[in-house]
Amino acid sequence: MRAGARGRGGRQVGAGRRRRGNRRLGDYRAVRPDRERPGHRLGHQRGRLSSLPPGRGLLRRDRQLRNPPAKGAAVNVDITDARRSFRKNKAVDGVDLQLGPGVFGLLGPNGAGKTSLLRMLATVLPPSSGEIRLLDRDPRGAAARREIRRRLGYLPQNLGYYPSFTVVEFIEYFALLKEMPSAAVPKAVATAVERVDLGVKAKAKLRTLSGGMLRRVGIAQAIVNDPDLLLLDEPTAGLDPEQRVQFRSLMRSLGERATVIVSTHLVEDVGAACGEVALMSDGKIVFRGTPAELTARGEGHGVGDAPLERGYSAVLSAARLSGAQSGAVSS
Ligand SMILES: Nc1ncnc2c1ncn2[C@@H]1O[C@H](COP(=O)(O)OP(=O)(O)OP(=O)(O)O)[C@@H](O)[C@H]1O
């Protein structure tokens, strides 16, 4: 741990900021889902890729994909028939998921519903219907939600940054939002900074950092409280290859104790870091298994340069065909 990562900004984050920050992190009741997308709007924003509309056809709900965690393991995520619509658009359309510790990859094309699912798990987007239990608590209760948020780490797709904050100040700010004991904050911040390999930039202002470095600051704020449930929405976007390799190793080590869910478009990240993977299409989970099982689905008929990409494209094509057929039957 480097001395440079010790915070001087903790005292600068006053109660007023903390109250405001809590609201911005997403109040279940205050969410205006039809108007607003990201949960965080703390400062200047980096652009978001616009989502394409979902493909045609919907698959039937796939209950046999349920695969409970090993007996005796903590069930940190337990969701049954979770749905979230934005007007007529079914962003999440009947998802069942039970997850214990480990690294779980979430794959799927643009608009498949990955971010919406993660936002529900992050308690910033209430489901339209269905049951969600996180860390053995029901997030509909205010006290339970607060406890979940203390033990949660969330890197949204678009995290806003205060440009004039230093790296340490920013991560400290999130540590305080997560209600960590103030005495524990400086060490936790220093550890998080080191884990994302930003020790040399600890005192740098955020406005001076590159996009990839900012993403690493985002990862650091997500892990500062050593969360039991870590949700990462495209964490490796903008990271260089060396940093991506380091990040995968960080995920594997975090996943030994916590439940880590990573939404990504990079199938190599899934192959290298995830014990299990789910593929979403049109709001549904259309595949769940190990990366090796996904690879096997592409043998002989997938499209792509890498074996895992062929598995991905084969499952997706089958799901789209099945969705189109069920759409044709019902119409
Ligand atoms: N706040 C919102 N208001 C209206 N529609 C939304 C909102 N959030 C998501 N959607 C829609 O829900 C669907 C799922 O979007 P979501 O962002 O969850 O997908 P995704 O799989 O994360 O996509 P990407 O890979 O492009 O990030 C899309 O059709 C999207 O346009």
C-alpha cells in the first residue's frame, strides 16, 4: 500500500454531499424509469452507445435454466420471474437467477436487457413484477435496501465523475456513501486504488485521467467496501490489454468470496474470468452454463473468430429462430 493513496479528502466530504449522493445513487421510489437511464449522474458524463431496438420475436421463459448455487453456499442473488418494462418494451422479460459466490458473466447483444437487469440488482431500478432477494434481503423494504447498498458494489455503464476530485477523494466519497466506518475508509481506499493499479495517480484530479484510467477509478469505487455482491457493467471498456488481464485476475480473486456479475461484450473476458455465463436475448436468459459449455454449442455451426464467439453466435441464432417461430405461432 502506498502512502500516496492515503486520503486527505475524507473530511471534505460533508454530510450535505452525502445526503445528495445517496439520492443520486438511486432511490427506489424516486426512480423515473421512463425518463432516465443511468443511475449515476454525478458530474460530466462520457457518451453512451445508443441501444438498438430489440430483435423480433420473444422466447418462452426458460425455467429449466435454473441452477441453484452449491448446497450450503450463500445465495446472494435470488430472483424469480423478474420483469421490467419501459412502456411496451419488455427490457427484462421473466428472468430467474440464483447465484452464490463466483464470477458470473452476462453476455448479449445491444438492447438484450443486461443493463436493466443489473440496475434492478443494484436497487436503482425496481422491477415491474417478480421477486428479487439480494443478500438474503427484500430490497422493497427501506432498511433492507440500505443494508444491501452497504454491501453492494456497482459500476454502472456510465458513471459520472466530479472532474475536480482527486482519485482518492472520489473513491472516499463512495466509501462514505456506502456508510463505511470513517476510521476504515483511508485504508480501504488505498487498497482499492492499489488493486486497480492507480497508486501513482492517487492524488491526480479526475479531469487529468485517460478514459481507461477513469474506468479503473470506477472499478475502485465499486470494490472499496469489499462488497458481497459486485455488479460491473462493461468494466473493461476502454482498458488496455495489460489492464484487462490484471482486471480479470482481480475478478477471479473477488469471486472467491463474493458474487460478481459482469456484463460485457468481450467474450474473452468471460472465457478468462467467469466460472459461469448467461446469455440474454430480448430480455430473457437463453443460455446458462460454463464458458466451455457455451463454446461447445458453437462447434461446427457458429460464426466468429474464437470458439467462444462461435458458441455465442450459435446460441443467439437459435434463440432468435425460436423466438421468431413462437411469434409466428402466436400471431
Ligand atoms: N430508462 C429507459 N427508458 C426506456 N427504455 C429503456 C430504458 N432503459 C432501457 N431501455 C430499453 O430496454 C431495452 C434493454 O436495454 P438495456 O440497456 O438493458 O440493454 P443492454 O443489454 O444493456 O444493451 P447494451 O449492450 O447496448 O448496453 C432496450 O430496448 C432499451 O432501449
